[in-house]
Amino acid sequence: MDIDYRLAFDLAPIGLVVSRERTIVDCNRHLCEMFGAAREQLVGQSFRVLYPSADEYERTGERITPIMNAKGLYADDRIMRRVDGRFKGEAFWCHVTGRAFDRTAPHAAGIWSFEDLSARRSVHASLTPREREIAAQVMQGLTAKEIGRVLGISHRTVEIYRARVMRKYGAGSTADLVHRLITR
């Protein structure tokens, strides 16, 4: 049985992207539907178009490099932004997994999958870019010190931002915040 890999890529039940230097070289239908964009709007564009802010795009790229160099694989939950369509500009939670073709050059070329988590987890509070990063790390179960190491900031700074997120979500504890982030 011959398998049409192009058709399999295009019809995969998860968003897929082939990238080169953080630019979308190819993407499938599901990714286009998830971000509300036509393939022509995404191919040739920087991944930046999928992020809520330039800061998040830059910091995520910096965070990916050492992990990809060590493991060749990277995964996280993060808030992304719809590109076009009726939900243009809407922020949503997304699980992103990527594999570098060459782990010593993680951004040179890779394959990325995107899973829309909005059916299980929605973005309700208006969070700043840094607050979104902190919320994503809190959801991974990391402590303030661990989050500080991941993001390259002090644990005290993490605690300040986590407190702001807790206030915005009306959470009384970190466990309550995680629950509210997951169930909203």
C-alpha cells in the first residue's frame, strides 16, 4: 500500500508546520483552521504572526534553544493568537511540540505540532505577556524558583507576577489558580 504523505500531512487531526529559521515553510489545513487563516497567509511568514506579542515570540525562541540543543524536542502550553477570520486577534491556549531536524541548530529547520486547548481551557482574564508566560509555567506545576530559571528572571519577580495573575483570576492559592486556569 502506497501512502500519500502529503495527503497525510494535510489531513492530520492536529495543526502541523514545517519551519526554517522560525518561518513557516508549509502548514496543514488543521493549523489554518485553528488560526483562522488561509495557507497563503501563513506560508512564508514568521511564527511571530501566531503570538500575542513580539516579546513572547522573542522570549519563547530564546527559551527553546537550549532545550532543543539538549533534547532535540520541545513542548509547552502557551497562549497563542488567532490570525484572521471571525475570531481574529483572539487569544487561546495551545499545546505546542517541536522537533529540530538538527538539534545543534534548533531553529534551522523543524516540524511543529499545535493543539488547540480552548475547548478545555479558555483565556478569560486580560494578562500581560509576562503574566501569560508565568501562567503557562504555573500550569506545568513549577515553583517560583523553577519558573525563574526557565524564564531567566528572579523568583521574586515570578512571585510578583504570579500574585497579579492570582488577583486577576480571583485565586486564593497557587493550586486554586491552576484549577481556575484549567477550568475556565
